[in-house]
Amino acid sequence: MAKVCNPIYDTVFKYLVEDERVAKVLLGCILNKKIVHVEIKGHESTYRDDDNQLKLLRFDFAGTIENPDGTKETVTIELQKASEPEEVMRFRSYFGIQMASKSNADTIVKYHRDKDKTPYNVLKPRRIYGIFILGHSLGKGFEYPLIKGSTVFYDEDNNVLNFKTQCEFLKGMTYDLYIIQLPFLPERPKKPLEKMLRAFDQRYKVENDDRYLELTEDTADYDSDFNVIFRRLLHASADEQLRRNLDLEDYAERLWTIRQAEREDLEYELKEKKQLLAEQESQLAEQESQLAEQKSQLAEQKNQLAEKDNQLAEQKSQLATQQNQLVAMIKLSASLGASPDQIAAQLSISIDEVNRVLSQN
């Protein structure tokens, strides 16, 4: 068993695929095609979003593959490695760039149908292969170490169309997709691809040191695809400058993790404060509602009291009118010669009331 650098790290992965033989083995095994020649074109890039959360390593390869019929074809291979879940639109944009780039096309000569057969140049788009090596899972229901696919065409009745010949237009408008999910690599690999990807299996990480894996060389086949990658990783572990770069990447990763945790704590604290403020605002709104209701009830009580005062005033007014009428009737009866006893009996009032009215004159 040997201690080798972990290819999940950008520094190691870059060192790995910069070797043409390793790149041919890795890409050829994933695509299940014979790679005649491959080279990195452009520059690999590490992207991070505004919050420093996106970790992605991308390589563009120009490759020549040999088809089963012996013909050779120049293709473009987009290799991307990510250790965390990413935004789909980010990945998609890279393919959009590749589809539109004239660098991913070959110039071929065609001839006009005139008598001189005048030649002219046409750009023929290369086939694009997209490979994603993911250190995470796509989610429940997608538990496979390799998921691959390409566009399927249908007719108007949704029947699958199996074309006997290739159509350059359809070929140029689509690409083949290969997704490797490292968490689902089998513990006992049997298939060639699974055996090769054992070099990426994170189950073999050195305890308490994610920078390295402990792997055993394939003694049964010295030139196996796994051994090609294994020896490159072993060589990387002996490269002093690469180890320093790996240490820096690991330090940066740990520092980022700490800052991310601090940011999450701050966001959680802010969320709690916002929640507390929202609760206080809700309580204040409820108190204001209760106060408004109390004010409404008080106004209603005042209205009821004012109505009672009006009723009492009206009753007093009616009582005063009745008293005036009674006084007038007593005085009228007395003027007609009726005695106080007769007036009291006639008006059904006390003799004292009659005398009191008559005494006021």
C-alpha cells in the first residue's frame, strides 16, 4: 500500500491530467473510446461565485479518437471536476461557449457546382463530449457511479428515431454527457472504468489527512489504466513543489471552511435577531390592535352614555311639561270655584300638592 496525493484536490488533478498518457487513459476509459491523441487547449480555470462557494476545475481538450471502423475523428472534450454541488447554469454556460466557438470546428474544402468546380471552405463542428467528475451526489434516485447520455430524437408520434447515417446538422447541435459520481464507486470494482476510478475513491483517504489516499498497486496488470494514474499520483507525492501547493490549497480550503462557518453563524444570529424583531413587531401590532379595539369600545360606551343623557333630558322635559299642565289645571279648577278637596279628587293627586300649587299664587 502506498500513500499518494488525492486527485480530488485541484492542484493534484491538474498535475494528473497534464500528462498526456494519463489524460488519454482517463478520458478514453470514461468515454470507452480509443484516444489516439489528446492535448489541453486553452487554460484550466478555477471559479468561485461572489460568496466564494463555487469550486470548479475545468479543462478543454482537443482529441483525436479512433472509431470502431478505423476512421479517426477530431473531437472536443470538456472535463470538469467539482467537489461541491454547483449551479447548473454555470456548467451549462461552458457548453454554450464551446458550441459557439469556431476553435471547435475544422475547416473542410467543398466545391461549387459550376463547371470549374470552384473550391470554398466550410467549418465543420467537432463532436463535443462533456465529462463531469463530481465529489458529491446528484441526489436521491441517481445513485450510479456513471451516468451518460446523448440527445434522443423522436417523430411526431413520439417514436424513437434510429438514423442509419449521421447527420452533420444534428451532430453539430448536440453533445454527449458523462457524469462520474465518486460517492457511488463500488467497494469491489469489477468493470474497467470502476477499476480505473479506484484512484479517485475517497474511501481510501488517509485518516485525519484528506490530502492523501492509501492505494495498492495493481500487481496483476502492470500497464493497467489504474496503474498509469496510480504511478502519476505516486510521483506527485514525491514532488516537493506540488506538495507545497497542495498544502496551500488545503490551508486555503480550511480557512475558507472556517470563514464559511463564521459567516453561517453570523447569518444564523442575524436570522434569530430578525425573527425576534418580527415577533416583537407582531406583539406590538397585536397590542395596537387591542388598544384600537379598546378605544372603539370606549367610544361606543360614550355614545351609549350620551344617548342615555339625551333620554334623561327628554324625560325631564316631558315631566316638566306634565307638571306645568297639572299646575295649569289646578289653577283653572280653583278659578272655577272648585275646592282643594274637589280638585285633588278630580285630578287624582294629593291635597297637599293642590295646596302647594295654590299657595304659590
